[in-house]
Amino acid sequence: MPNKANGVIVAGAICLFVPYRNMAPDLEPETESLTDQAIDWLVLLRSGNVNASIQREFEAWYGAGEAHREAFAEAEALWGAAATALRQDRASTVAARQRRPVRRRVSAPIWAAAASILFAVCLAWRPIADWAESDYRTGFGEQRRLTLADGSSVLLNTDSALAVDLSGQRRSVRLLHGQAEFRVAKDTARPFVVEADGASVTALGTVFDVFAGGSRVEVAVSEHAVEVVSQSLALKLRIEEGQLWRHVRGKASAQPSNADMAAVNAWKRGKFIFQDRTLAEVVAELNRYSASRIMIKDADLEQLRLSGVFPLDAEQVLTAVEDLLNIRATRLGPWLVVLHA
């Protein structure tokens, strides 16, 4: 059958990029489920490229039986839930952006290029400003090893952005979003400081990880120690080797805790390690590695729990989740996956 219409669903809006077609989808009931057929029809009908012939063919398909009508109603419900969830996600992203300081003024040519990209992807959920402000970044599923000018090295994990300023009296690095391991070169005259969502992490040794995403900041130390300072939380503490400190916005830990460093460092070995994690937590992690946005339709599914070791591949984990938790993953075009009963 021909390629499916490309439905791009992004924060706060549903944007459809569908080539004009004079024919309805070439549906093959033997190879495609009614749910998939319904999604094809929904994308096409919302594309604005529907003529009278396509409308008649849809009405014939829709009227073929109760199962067809139920499948189409389910597709509409999934679509509506996706839009609602992504509007909420967009609102939280905007609020987080308003709290972040601006690193530098972006020139008009850069904004012009960014505007072109913005138009092409129809306001993709990762703020373009992050892309413009960063010196280094990674895409979904990508990892990148950097060597900085001072000899320090950084391993950037998936979907991460980093801004670097090594001039002046200190070496300053800002993790805009994502995760990174820092191996710091010794320089007693210039402290090495990582800024992440209001927290300042100063190296007192060699190797540590910082994660910043959504409303969460985590710092884990593999070698020696770091000092964390947060002016907004009136907090200053030392994190030793083998410890983890977590700040979920509004619920900062007063003290670090002992960490399972095998789990903390699993991403560097190409593994997910989930230990009695809720499905909501698993999905939040998978969304960092997947170009498709993954969401959970039914709130009662969010508390299902999963344990296991998996390859660092979101698609393989989704397949396992379907089998292990007996739920379904429905794909709405290439950009959205909905988990439901």
C-alpha cells in the first residue's frame, strides 16, 4: 500500500504535512488493522486535501460496520488526548523557559535560519532557543564525546545541549537540557562549574554526571566529590563519590543519598536499567531517546511497574512493554506513540 500520510503532532498543536492525493488510502484489511485504517483516514480527513470522491470513499468505509465506526471513534479519542497532553507539556516548557537566563543575544541571521526550521517542523516541542544558545548538542539516541579547550572531556547523552565558556576566572558550562558526564582537567586557578536549571555544580575532583530535564536536576558522582549550590533553595552541600542528589522542582533533597552506580552509569554502556519503575517513569526516560513522542492515554496505566535490563533503544523497550505489561502501542504517524489498554 502507499506510504501513510505524515501526521506531525507537536506541543500545543496538531500539524499535518500530507501530500495532495486524489485517491483515498489503499486499505488492505488482511494486512492492516482497523485501528491503523482509522488512523490513516483521520490523518487524511484533517489534511485539508479531501475532495468529494475521497469523502464518499470514507463514508463507505465508515458505514461498512460497527467495528469500523468504533475504530474511528477510538482514533479520534487518541488524537484528542494527544493534543491535550501536548498542550499541557507545551505550557510547562514555556514556564521553564521563562525561568532560564538568556546566555547571549542571538543575531538576526541566526533567528532567520531558526524561523525557517521552526516553520518546517511546525513548532517542534524542543525550544529553538535552546538550539540557538548551545555550543554542542546531540539528537535523539545520539551520544557524543567532547574534549574541551582546557583538556576536560564531556560525554553528552541523547537529546542534550551544552553551552561552554572557559574564559575568565572560572570554567563555566551550562547544561541547557539533557545529561552529561564530566571528566574535569585539574586547574586550581579556575574552578570548573556546571550550571543546570538554577543549580551550580562545582567540581572538587574528577568524574560526575549532571542531568537536567523538565522539572528535575540530578547530580551523581563517580570519582571524588562536587559541591552543589542553589540560591533559590538556599542550599549548599557536598556530594561524595557514589552519591546522588536529586532536585524535583519544589521538592529538593536536603542531603544526597547512596546511589546504585551501575544503574546511574548504564547509559554509558548502552543499557537501560529499570528497577521497579512506574510506566510513567519509563516513558519519561524513553522520550529522551525517541524521535517519536510517547504518551500514556489512560492514567491508571501510569502506575504499572517494570523491572529489567534493556538495550538503549526506545523501540525495543516499547515492544517489551507491550508484551510484559499487556498494553498496546498505537502510532499516529511517525511522531507520536500512544500507550493504551
